[in-house]
Amino acid sequence: MIIEIAWKNVWRNKVRSLIVIAAMTIGVFAGVFSIAVMNSSVVQRIDSAVNEELSHIQINNKDFRSSNDINDFIPDLDTLFEKILTTEGVEDATGRIIVQAMASTARKSTGVMLVGIDPEKERHIFTLGEKVIPGTGGFFQGETKYNTAYIGEKLAKELNIVRYMMDDEAFNKMSESDIPQEVILKLEQFRGVRFVSEKKLKAELRNVLSHKEFRQYSGQVFSSAWSYREGSRIVFTFVDCEGNQTGATFRITGIFRTNNDMFETSSVFVPYDELCSLTGIEPGNYHRIIARLTDNDITDRVTREVRAALPSLEVLNWKEISPDLAMLADFMQQIYALFMIIILAALAFGIVNTMLMAVLERTREIGMLAAIGMNRKKIFAMIMTESVFLSVIGGISGMIVGMVIIAVTSRNGINLVNYSEGMEAIGYSVNLFPVIDPLFFTITACLIILTGIISSVYPARKALKLNPVEALRGEK
Amino acid sequence: MNVLEINEVYKTYHDTEVAVTAVNGVTLSFERGEFAAVVGPSGSGKTTLLNLIGGLDQPTDGEIIVAGHRLSELRPSELIDFRMEHVGFVFQSYNLIPVLTASENIGFIMNLQHWPADKRKKRTDELLHSVGLADRGNSRPSQLSGGQQQRVAVARALATRPEFILADEPTANLDSKSTDTLLDIMEKLNRDEEMTFIFSTHDSRVVRRARRIITLEDGRVVSDERR
């Protein structure tokens, strides 16, 4: 009976209840969606760091990271692999050799880290192979008599291997894309021009396109004009095992694109065998073992176990290798909590306000209920139930709207191309795919109901304090 | 047998600068089945007396005994239960629950007392029929006229067969036709169910029908006539 009356009371003043519910819906949706967007950038950054750059766990000789000594190999590899692979939660592991080198082309040179990998093994463990830019080759596919290297787009640009050609092919690609004809006409003045960097093309585009046109179409112009000469070569020079300066020419097997400019600039992947033969490293030696886990959430536990099993080696997980990333993840958790507190506080004030109005409007009625024998407990329960209904309807509908919008945007992504330079420089994707943990929804739903209950206490107590005689006279 | 005894009851309000004695040494007793009107000018203490009898307010002094219960000895929560079980209220402005239908309003106190659904429905139908609203059970208060709403309020007050019905100016907002209909119904219920009715009223039409008239002035009983 209490539930039935409370439900009917909610709809007594439909307009007011709907306004309150709408306000709650918008508030909860805005909070949930903002958190999903923020969460997506962090989740994507961590995913790419783990899947493309760091892996879950790295094992080195204790001094290797500081010395980068080419002869500082991990000993007793057979036992080590056995120990790692038999640790619960480890999916797979592989070895790498790492050599500091100088990369040079005819135009430029820069320092890089040559990473000797087993392409087959890496393909199964990491997703870096999937990051190849179409048209630039592949991730060590097919046999070749040349040394081959898989490099990042940023390095390719820095070494002037990638250029931007506004040639006929580029204009054909633009015509086939959804760039409007009037925008293409504005770009006609650049037909035949070669830009040596994205920065220069971007500067020219900003001069001829409106802000909106630039925001909408610059990405497509870049990809249409992006030009790479297949089979381009880079010379790497490095120090071999004997301490002699040596070097070799590598053909580019493919160019990868991640969201991390620094990683793209500094890491060059080459086949393990090739690097061994060029540096004189005895095959079977590794500088680093990287292990992939079945779940990111077990990283800390597995790290402890592997560390205990390999006390003489340095065992680090991605959080320790990149503490800024780990700190960001923790910090974001606190931001989410703060967001939720703000949303729930707003929700609580909305409910208190509405229910106080409802109690004051119904003073006489509540007095009558007390007069005819409805006890304090039932009056209290009735007001609380009304508040809970309001908060549950508003909260749940906000979450449903949030889920739908998150589902749509997580499929299509949110493009933040305007901030691409800054975001990619620090390893964040400009395409955000909002994502939220289902557990978050459950916790939020519980918190909303709890907020409804807590915030109804004051109006309900106010109702209890009404003196039936005065209330019936409409005095209080 | 007396269903209600009021012995030397006083009620003084100290809310204002000057203390106001609304009920001043009233002693009365009521038997089962009485149809009594408490009359008097405004401020004579009629409503206060009814509030004291109904356990809505506490006397400053004196004793009220209803069906063996000394009201002064009951705790607030026991007073609420007492009102639910022993007193039926009819208010001047009907005071029905606007979100419930006429049937639900009548069944409300039975519901509070956890009557089984079938028994509750039977009694509701019976009362709706008695107050001439058998076909309006599903109407909300806003769909009923003032007279009809007051009839529903009377039916609600009678539903659990309390010791007596306290009606504070029940006809004040009704036209003559509705007043006559309501009084006919209350007289019939008083007769058929042996229910004790105590009204406070200014309405001469109610006074004409009452079988006992208690006149108050300045909180004192100045006359108590039985017809």
C-alpha cells in the first residue's frame, strides 16, 4: 500500500516530477558519459602501451636498463622461460635484443633503439604488427635478401621517408572521399606541390581552409597526400659485440602508426637473426624477455610471483616502467570518484528540494494521515519511497541514455583531430572510443538508490515533525 | 454503557503572550449510539474538544477515557494506534487522499489494519452502497462533488467500526441538498451500525437532527440537552 501511494504521489504533479527526472537524467548521463570519454583515453593509452610498446612484464639483467651494454645478456634462458611460462596468468613470452643505433637517410639522421625480435612470435603476442599503415608494406612478410626494418610513421617523417604529394593521385583520392568539391577547388593551387612534412602542409591548409573545413577535412587531405616510396632504405650504425663501430642498410618492410609519437620516433624493429649476425651476438641470447598476461588486472600479482622466482633479475611491469601511466590510471579513478560525488550531490539536492516542496504542499494531507492512524514509520517510509522512485527513475534513465550514447560513440568513435598534435605527442589517440566498466554501472545504480534514500531522510523527518492538529489547520 | 468519559478537562495554549484556555473544565460522558452536536460560537472550544477526544491533542489537565483507555497514559505511538482502532474522523474539508479512488480511500484504514483483501472489498462495497456511491468507487476525489467527497469521508471513518465518529464541521462546505443527504446517511448509519457520532457544528440543519446538543461558551459547557 505504501509503495502504491508513493508511486501515485510521484505522478501527482507530473510536470514537476518530469522536470526533476529530466534534470537527473541529464546529470547522470553527463557524468557517466564524461567518465566514459575520460576513461577511454586512459584505457586506450594503457592498451596501446601494453600491446604495442611495453608488454605487461619486462625482465632484464639488473644493470641493462642503465648501461645498455650490448653484452649484458640474460643468463640461463631455458630455466627462465620455464619459470615464466609456468606462472599462472602468463599467456606467452618472447625475447628481444636491444641495440642503440643511429638511423640515417640521405637527408637526416637521428638516434633510435634497434629491437631485434622474432616476428612470428611477436605477431602472436602483440598487436604492433596490426598497426602497419596500408600501402607501406607489412610486418616482416615474405622472404627478402635485404635487411629489413619496421619503423614508426613519425620516424619516417623525421627522416623524410614520408612526404605529402599534392599530385593527381592525391586529388583523385580526395574526389573519391567525402571532401566537398568546393574544398578541393580551394586546394587546386597546391596541385603538383610536394610538402616535406605534415607541419608544412598543415600550415598551408590553415591558410586556405576555414576553421570548420580544416577540422572536418584536414585528416582526409593528409591521408590522400601521404606519400611513401616503397623499399626506401635507412642506414643504421651501431657498436657490435666487439666494441667496433659497424652499420648496415635496411629496407623498410612496413611503417606502423600508433598514438605515441615518442615510441614511433625511437623504436625500430628488425628481425632477431639479422641483428644477431650484424652485431655478432650469439643466437639464443636476449637482453630482455617480455611477457604477456591473460588479464591486465593480474599484473601486480604475476609480477610479484615472477620477481620471487627470478630474484637475480630485474622484473618490472608496465606500471613500474611507465609510472606516469600508472599514476594517471590511479588519478583518473579519483577524478571519476570526484565526478560521481558532484553528480550525486546535485542529485541529492534535487531530491531534497522536490521532496521538501512535496511535503510542504501536502502538510494538511500528512496531518490527516497521522490523524486517522497512519503511524510515523509508515509516513516516513512513504516519503522515502517517493524519493527513491524519483532517484531511481532519473538515475536509471540517465544511465540508459548514457549507455546508448556510449554504445553509439564507442562504435563510431569521437574524433578530436583539432587536438591531434598535442594528444599524439603524449601517446593519446585522437579517436576516442568511450568505454565504461559494467561494474561501474552497477556501483552507480546502487549509489543513486543510496543517494535517493539518504536525501529523503530530511524531508521525511520534516513530515514526521508535523503536528496533526496544526497540519490539519494548514498552519505548518 | 459509556464509550467516552471526559472528566474535568482543561486545555490551555501558551503559544501567544497571553495564555488562552480553549477548554475550561469540561465534564461529559457519551453512550454508544449517540448522535450528538457540540455547538457554540467561534472560539468556544468545539474543535479543541474534539481534538482532545480524538487523541490528536493532549489536555493540560483532566482525564479522557475512551473504551477503557486513559488517553493521558498512552505514548504518542500508542495514540496513533488508538486513533486508528477506536476513532473515525470526518473533517470539514473532506481530506481524502487525492491519488486514491473512493474505494481505496474507504479501504485505507482497513489496509492499515491489515484486513484481508476480500473482507476489505466486501466492507468497502457495503459502505459505498450505504453512502449512495456504489457506482463511483473508481472515481478519484477530484472527480466527485463536495457532498460526494464528504460521503466518502464518512464511509472511510466508519470502515473499521470505531467506537465513535468525530466530525468537525462536516457540512460547512456543503450546500443544503448535500447536507441533507449526508445527514440522512449519517443518521441511517448511526441507527443501523449503532455508531456514536459527535459533531462540532454551526449548522442549524445539523443541530435540528441531533438528539443531544452540547453548547460551549468560552470553553465551558453551558448546556447539555437530550431530545
